[in-house]
Amino acid sequence: MWKENVLRRVRRIGTLAVAAAAGLTLAATAACSEAPSPTPGTTTPAAGTFTTCMVTDIGGIDDRSFNASAWQGLQNAKAASAKQANPKNVSSKAEADYVPNLTGFVQQGCDFVLAVGGLMGGATSEVAKANPTQQFAIVDFKAPEANVYSMQFDTAQAAFLAGYLAAGYSKSGKVATYGGLKIPPVTIFMDGFADGVAYYNQAKGRSVQVLGWNKATQAGTFAESFTDQAKGKAVSDAFVAQGADVILPVAGGTGLGTAAAAQASNGKYVVIWVDVDGCSSAQQYCSVFLTTVVKNMPDAVRDAALKAADATGLVSGGTIGTLANNGVSIAPYHDFDSKIDAALKAEVEKLKNDIIAGTVKVTSPAQPK
């Protein structure tokens, strides 16, 4: 059911974008009728090499988050094996681009076609069914087709640690989170974050409040975009006006608006980034990143590409990243390492070990299975 809901939401977002920008309809039409072009600077691979091609979600290749992280994985695969050709990518601007972009890479003869993001689940299944001998892979979605390798992440576990950290660090007693869209790969972060705060409150007899998300009702605040930095700033400003001093944006490039506003706030609030260590992907904002809820996509994508290249047939099934297998984690504290109480850091580390051992259970309706 959630897939159908997501498709309806993305269609609505695409419609708004068309109304807002003249000429976008022509661009979308061109995207649907033409195969994607190779990434600038790439060359035709030599015979015998393994070609990897990536279709981004609507956030684009430079989102400093999940698309960029997956792209790094393909680059790492190239560095790890001489058999891997230089990877290619094409960015999707709207839902209408997904099927033609995926199909275009099939037509170009790519050996491994990667789709990034749960929003692309339906399109990936559709194109995989139409091309049963083609190897596909997808991030943040479990595809049933035998020619699709799925990479999922139990980010609720790492977000639980971030929620506990945020509650312990907060001086105002209010923290916040918001999403780009209300889809499982987003709400799983928000669930874990809220539960981590609740766990801290129970352990410490505190009442730190979470703004922007109610796990019980699965209702909260969403920017309706993974690219609108102005909207990210506006949402964050509203949270800060209510007293929040730690904010977790789960919104791709939209969250950069939150980071920029935090940097301009003169220490009024800090940010917890997502997907890839913010101090590596968005270094200019490292001074406001308390930590990052990391989704280890570079390793997952690298390993999938190498596995597919070495296989004698199609690779199916997939992986689920957890704290135990280092598929998810929280990043180093960087500039905040000396600002976080040593006891709090020790408690977060113990909590990580307790989650791995199973003595602390982390749950979310969006957890991968």
C-alpha cells in the first residue's frame, strides 16, 4: 500500500514543480523519450569490463546525502577492481524520469543498473520484469524480482542512539525532527530518534520533548521535498521558535537549509545529519553537526557491484545493514567531541552494545524484513 501512496505523492510534487518552473514539461518529455547520456568525462568501457550505471532519486547526485553516498559506492567498486569500468549516473528530476532513465541504461548495455531510493521501487520492479536477464540493484527497497539485488538499512537502530544523544545534549529540553516525504526509508529514522529520546527520559527521569514526530500516530512534519533548502530552513526556524536546540532533518538536500540556518544562528541549535557523515559530505557545516546517523551505502553498493561482477549469473536477494554488521552507525562527534559530556558518550556506546546484544529492542513499522 505504501508504494501506491508514495507514487501519488510524487505525482503531486511533480505537478507543483511543473507549475513553478516554465519549460519543465518539455524537459520531462525529453527525458522520457531519450536514453540517459553517460556521465561527462566517462569513456566507452573496454571489452571484458563490468559497467555500473546509477539512476538517482529526485534529490540529485549532489544531495550530500543518500544519492552522493551510493555514487561513492560505485566509485569505490571501480577502485577495488580493474574489471570495473568507470561508473555512469543520470539524475532524475521527477517520477516520470525513473522508468526511462532505468530503461535507457539497459539499452546502453550497462551490466549493473542501480536505482537509489525507495521512491524508485515501483519503477525498478517494472523495468526489471521487462528485462529479466538484466542485473538491477536498489537501495532502500525490497524488490521481489530475481534480477534485483536489494540493499536495506535498519536505521532505526542508529537513530535510537542519536535520539538518546540529542536528549542528553539538549539544554532546552526540546529536540526536533522532520522528513522530506512520509515514506518508510524516512520515517524509520524518525521512529528510532523518538524512541531514543523516550529511552533517555525513562532512564534519567526527564521529559525531553520531541517536536515534529509522534511515533504512536505516525504523524509529523514533512517538507514535501528532498531539494528545497528554503523549506528546510523554514521548518527549522519554526522548531527553534518552539525551543528546539537539536534538529534531525531526514530530507536529503532539503536538510542543507537546516544546516545553513544552524550555522547562522550563533549556536542557538545544532544538527544531526543523516546517511553519510556530514563532516565529510558537507564539510562547510561540520561546526554544527553534533553527529550523523550513518547508512553505510558506500560499502553496501561497492560490495553489490563487486559481487555482481564476479557472479556467473544474476544476483538476487540482498542485505540489511544493522549496528552489528556496521551497516548503520553514528558518526564521530568531530567538533563536538569535547563538548559532549564523557558520561553521555559512554552511555551511548553502552546502548549501542546493548542493541547489538538484543537486550535493548529497537522497533519501527518501517523496519526492513
